Amino acid sequence: MQKQTLFTSLTLAAMVAAGLSTAALAQDAPPPPPEPELGMDFEALDADKDGKVTEAEIAAAMAAKLAAADTNKDGKLSAEELVAMREQERAARQLEMAKMMVTRLDRDGDGLVSAEELAAGPRQPTLFERMDTNGDGAITKDEADAARARMEERMDAKGRGGDRGPGRHHGPGEAHHGGPEGPRGGFWQWWSQGN
């Protein structure tokens, strides 16, 4: 027993020492070079819409961006023009975020947020809205099937299947995921009634 305790203690000491030396080396090492950002709008860059982006298309997009930011049209960007370009991009992103916030908070649909709506908090999307993923006001069979698959995935991920196997969240005789009443039990059975 003492040999095993001694061995365990030595092993732990060696692991701690290795960890500390690695941390010390990491502190002295220069940081790795930054990864190139690929935050590009592929569709916008693919000018000829052939599904590929060439260096020429990237150069043309950069030239167009420079021309748009070059407010005095001298072919060069000053620090002020660069700041103005970045501010304009930031403002556009913030506007989109604000529009999304208004949509979530606007309970009466007037496109504005009142003090009451703000105090009530964001409006949760209805089940219909969550299922209508393309927002066209109708739920297709594909959207309904995808919603069912998402629900089953969430239920399985939360471990509700237990030892009954994946997708079996109810006891014997209860309809759900392959029970005696078929693969569409519970909500989905109700949803499809009359179809």
C-alpha cells in the first residue's frame, strides 16, 4: 500500500513539474501569428457567379471599397477616411442589431418599442414562428419534419432516453418515437391529426 501511495505521489509531482515547466516556456515564447480572417462575403466577391473567387475578383472588390471610402477622390485613403469607413460599417451592423431587438421587443407590431414593451422583455417566438423557418407565413412538410427532428435531438441530448434507448422518452404503451401508435406520438400525433 505504501509503495502504491509513493508511486502515486511521485507521478503527481512529475505531472505538476511538467505542467509548470510547460507554462514557463509558453510565457517566454512569442505569440503565434494571427490566423487570416476569412470573414468575407463570398457571394459578393464572386463577381461572375461561377462559384469561385479569384485574386482578380478580390482585387476588384478591394478597389471598389477603396473608391467608396475615398471621399475626396484622390485615389488614397487618409486616416480620417478610414475611420469614417469603419464607423459607417459599424453603424450598419448596429442598425441591423437594433432592428432585431425591436422585432423581439415589439409586442403590438407597430415597429416601435414602448416603455411597457421594454419592461415586459422580449417576445418569445410562437411555435408556429419557430417552425416557419423561412418566414413565409406557412409551414411546409419539410419545415415540420425539421422541427420534429430538432425537438427529438434536444430531447435525446438532455438524456431523457434513459435505458429505453434513443428517442424513447415515455413508458410502455405511451405513444412517442416509435411507440405502439407509430413514430408520431405526443405533439406530433396531435399536429398531424386530420391529415
